[in-house]
Amino acid sequence: MNKELFANENILGLRDPTRPLPTGQTGDAGVGLLKWRMQSADESMVPLTINCWPSVSGNETFVSIEYEASSLFDLRNVMISVPLPALREPPSVRQIDGEWRYDSRNSILEWSILLIDNSNRSGAMEFVVPPADSSSFFPISVWFSATSTYSELKVWFWLNLGDFVCTANNKGTSTCV
């Protein structure tokens, strides 16, 4: 990597633009270009918190899930995936802020919210299933995208190196074939 180009222009580039980016890594590890880490005990820095409370009552398990989003970011295409015990019928969703889908093959309830912004920084979903151990609803997985980052890093474009070989010149332009 060209450290001077990064230090002077905040651009990640190759030291020798006539050579392709090394792709000799096997598996999903890939080639690391930039590492950034933030450590904080301040929970207000977490972009989205999820709380889940399953409770068995009689022959049903009631599950309440809430999200609360930080005001630091607007979040897009939020997907909250909740594992479920094996079910014969889809869960009975009684209340939801957003949309839901039941993936019966993987026994997962997917809760989607297209946009979380100042109009809906918090939301909830409640559903009912037959009696189940509370551990069967964990771990919950969350995916989303945001228009900004903590680091203010901007990605102008990226390419799948399995499909392209790219070179760049010192004028900031690149060629991919």
C-alpha cells in the first residue's frame, strides 16, 4: 500500500500502480487493506440495541422484542433475525413496527425495518409460539446499512477482486479489466 498517498490524500492505493492488488489469500480472509477499531464502554455509541424477553405462560411462549437506535445514524434495510424452536405453524405476530417473514426451513423470524430515523428511533415486535426454552430465541442477528460511519471514512467504490484486476495511476484514476 502507498502510505504516502494515504497520508497526503486519504486514498488507499498501491505502492506500485502497475501491479495488481495481491489476491493470494485463500478462503474468506481476503487481503486486509485498512483496519479501524473503536473501543468504548459508552453504550450510547452502539448504533442499535435489541432487547428480547421471552416468557412462558400456560401453553404459549410470549416474546417481546424492542429496538432502540442511536441518533448518531439513520439506519437502512435493518434486518433482525430471531431463531425459533422448530414449529409446525408460523409464529403468531401480534404487534410489529415494520414487516416480518417466517423462514420455516431455517426456523427464523425475520423482522425488517426499511428505515430507522428520527421518526422511529424505537420500535417493538411481539409474537407467540408454543412453549419453548427461552434460550431457543438466541442469538439474535442484526444487519443494517448506514449513510455515514463513526470514522467519517467514505468508500467511493469497491470491486470484487475475483472478477477484476485493477491498476491505478498517480492522477487518481484506475483501470479495471
